[in-house]
Amino acid sequence: MKEKERELVRFGVSMPQDLIERFDRVIAEQGYGNRSEAIRDLVRKELLQPERLPAASAVAGTVVIVYDHHVSDLSKQLTELQHDYHHDIISTMHVHLNHDQCLEIVVVKGAYGRLFRMTEAIRVLRGVTYAELSVSHIEGEGGGHAHGHGHSHGQG
Ligand code: NI
């Protein structure tokens, strides 16, 4: 296995001149010595995207939400949604950014598929300008039921 990992395969990539110039500047700032290592890291990062995780993967992370609390019913809708997913939500932090905007950081732990659906449900609400799920796979935990006690994960 190790031998296969180390075997390097060369391939050509065509890119517009301005794109590769910008890329070279960025990777130089980051300290990369050459394009190959930078592109390898980009590929690894892409393959580790949570979207590639199976829906049942046990994950933990955050949902960051920015919204306008003046939009009617939105605060209530967000609260109800979070209650629907209360088994998956560990904590919520609310910051009043300015007169209109609120930032909410929701700490979540559960099955990736459920957390993804929750984030999508939040994103489509009118008045929500940003909703992003960011998670890491929890090593050694298979399904969504890592903890011992039984409870149903039914959605309201
Ligand atoms: Ni607020």
C-alpha cells in the first residue's frame, strides 16, 4: 500500500495564464516550493470534504448562520428548526452583529446526513444570508448513535 502511495504519476494541466499567475502568487505566499505540492494538498483537501462522507458518518462541528432578525417569523423559524434537531445540537451562540444582522454559531454532533439537511433547511429561509456546515469526522464512531442510551431521531 505504502509503495503505491509513493509512486508518483505525472500529468499535464492546461490553465489560463492569469489563473496560474494568481495561483503561483498565492502558493508562494503560503510557502510552497512548487506547484506539485500545492496541487497535491488541494486534491487531498477536496477528497476530505464532508460532502464526500457517507450520510451515516458520525461528525462534529459547527453551523455558522448570518441572518436579518427583522425578517418576520425568521427568528421563530430558526428556533423551531433547532428544536427539531435538538438531539444533534450541543450549543448555540448568538451574536448581535449590528442593528439588523445576527450571527449564530451552532455546535453540532451527529450523523452527517442529518446535519447537512438541517443546514440546507436553514439556508433556504428568507432573511438568511449565510449558512455553512463545517464538520470533522469523529474517528472510530460509525453511525449516528455513538452514545449508549437509546432515543429516536425523528424529525418534527
Ligand atoms: Ni441578534
